[in-house]
Amino acid sequence: MVLVYSLIAYVVAIALKYAVQIPTINIVINNFGAHSIVLGAYYGLQTVFFEVGLAYLVAWYAVSRGKLDKKDAEAYGSGLAFWENAGLLGILSLISLVADYIILSTNTSLAQTVYDQLNQRAPELFAPASQALASVALGTLERTSSIMIHVAWGYLCVMAAYYRKKELFLIALPMGLIDFLVPFTLPSNLIYFEAVVFTLAVISILVAWYATKRVIKSSENQTTISKS
């Protein structure tokens, strides 16, 4: 059920993102540029309000009805990470790659058309082994960062709902601003970009752990005092 609740939070968030971006993304890019601060804020705020916000609302609903407990906090965050990385960016991308491979393996005009399009839009698919391995390593680092930051804000959202501490939710909200960095991903600075994102993800995990540790300790102290 933890996976189900995390799926609901994630799917609704992504649907709302698409609902906002489809009619507006070209307007923002045309007016402010593809590598602008405004575009970064455009992406970041959507993640803040939709992904983190809905993660909290679903967690609050489930906790208030006894469907989730504090012991489910890590699993809820992991569920959000799973649907992002294994679902949206994993399975769907794999299906697309397999379909491309099958088409390219045929001796048809469609294969040549697909090859030309891929060579133009995704030349890294035809990179030599050394370059491909470096790309895979950076991609793995990026997915690791994504997993950690989803776990961090998912964990905080459940703990905020369970302990009724909105300050934990307020700590989780800014973590969605990680998507502010998306427009500034360039081939020339990819290593530095992934290093920065990974560092922010580690900080998010540490902040989530420390903030909830203080809340748990405070709650235990209050329980001890009330019993005495």
C-alpha cells in the first residue's frame, strides 16, 4: 500500500506538470531563453508545489486514516524514487530504446529515417565505448542523486503528517527546487553539474535525518514528562 500511495502522489504530480507545461513551456522558453533563471524557477516551483506538495497531501491523508505509520516513511520516499527512476525514466526509456534497436536492425527505409533522427537528436547513442561508459557513469550518479532527494522529501512528508509538524514539510518543500538546475545542464559542465546535484542530494538526506531526529526526540521527551 505504501507503493500505491506513493504512485498516486507521483502520477498526479506528473499529470499536473504536463497540464501546466504543455500550453506554457514554449512561451517561457521563447521569452526568457532555454538556459534562463526564469525557466529554472518555472521547473523548480512546479516540483515544489506538485511533487513535494502532493507527496505531503497524500501522506497526510493516509496517515490520518491509519494507512501509513512513521515506520513507512522511508518506504514512501523510496516509492516516490522508484516511480520516478524505474517507472518514468527507466521502463519507458528502455521500451523506447528496444523499439529503436529493433527498427535499426532491419534493412528498411524506416531504419534509415530513425537512424538519421537519432544521430541528430541523440548522437551519444552512437558514441565510442569510452565515451559511452563515461555517460553511463554520470547517468548513474544522476539517478542516485534523484533517488536520495525523493527519499528525503518523501520521508519528511510522512513524518510531518505523523507527528503533525508542519515545519518538517516546510523543510521538504525547498528540496523540489533541485529542478531549478535543469536548464543549466550543458555538455561542457556536465561533470560539475552532476557533482553539485549529488552534493545537494546528500545534504537533503542529512537535513531530513537531523530534522526528524530532533522531532522524534522532542516527542519522546514530552511523552516521558506526561507519564511522570
